[in-house]
Amino acid sequence: MRQGGTYKAPTAARRPQRGVSISRGRPAPEMHEWLKQRRSTQRRPIPPSSRPRLQRPARPPPLLREMMVERQLRPFDVSDLPVLQRFFDVPRELFLPAEFAPIAYSDLAIPGKGAAGAASRAIPAPLVLAKLLQSAEIRRRHKVLDVAGGAGYSAALLSGLAGEVVALESEPELAALARANLAKVGATQVRVECGPLEKGVPAAAPFDVILIHGAVEGGLDALFEQLAPMDVSSPTKGSNKTPE
């Protein structure tokens, strides 16, 4: 190409020298060592003492209970307003061991334990318990016997539905725990008894509804004798008011 009467040959693009980084201008061995040191610094584990801890509230706000009602109960045909209101009003986490409080409003059955850890009962999943209470059609005129309710969550729910509630537990530790938990939520009208589950509470009979927690295979004659005509509910034994 001619410019101003002289000829200049086209020049090729200049190649970088071997062993030099184009982006940073560092020699290749030096660059590799620098990257190695940087990666080792970034991947260094954080000591457990300096790791940030999640701050969980001691008592979850009512919003979580509302979400449980709106997302776990209503979409699955739990429509009885008094039952829904009880699930919104009663703080489920108070009836659970402290380690399970963060998942109190999950859709799971959660194991419980007595004050000394010797006895345990699982708190049913919210949907299972809500279906059971709705099918029983409990009203203020009813007297209810809650059998094997553990730490008292079901009795607390029942206290706002029935006129009278008797909770029966076979383990003294669980009976004492239920009394303490019910006092925390103001359900002091619930009467907690300790004794053999299969014998019920004859002194407080008859009951309009008997709620039985856990698997039931037989030996319910004493409970049936304490029941007002044709009104028993159990998750695992059929009757005219047992949810399918």
C-alpha cells in the first residue's frame, strides 16, 4: 500500500510472548501460583465459633399458623370454621420438644416426649387431626374424652370446641406435661387424668365423643360403655363418625 509516495507492507498482529498472561501480564508460573493461593484462601472453612447463626424466634408468629390453615387445611376440605379457628389460635410449638419447634407448622406428625424422656406420643399431622375433629362434629353441648393425647395439643384444640374436655394419659410424666402446657395456653378447664387408657374415666362418663390417638385393634369395651349412643371417633377404628 502506498502512502505519500512510499510503500508500507501490512504488519501482522503481534503475538504475546510465550509464558506471559494476556489478561494480567503475569508470567504463567507466577500466575498459577497466585491463583493457587487465592483459591486456597477462598475455600478455607469457617470456624464453627465464627459461623453466623440463624436467629429463630422463641414463639413463631401467628402468620405461620395462618399459613398452616390456608395451605394445609383449607385446600383439603377442612371447612369447619370453629375447627380452623382453633388451629389458628393454639400455638403448636408449645406442645413440642424444643428441638422440633422450628418445624412446628410443617405438615408432618412430630414425635413428642415426656418430661423425663421416658414416654412419648407423636402429635398427628395438622391435616389428620383437623379431619378427625371436623368429622366428629363437636359442639359446645358435648363432653369429650381425649385418650392418649400426649402433651395436650389435641386437648387444647378441643377446649375451644366442646363444653367439657377430659384428657386421659397412662404416663404420669405426660399427664404432668399436658397440665403444664394447657395452663400456658389458658385451657385450664381441661381435666387431665392419669390411668390405664383402655379403662377410660368412668367417673366422668358418659361422653358424647371419645377421641382415641394411635392404632386401635381391640379392647375398647370399657370405653364404649362410657360413650353416649353412637358417637366415637378414632383414626384407625371405623364408626359412624370416623374419617376415612
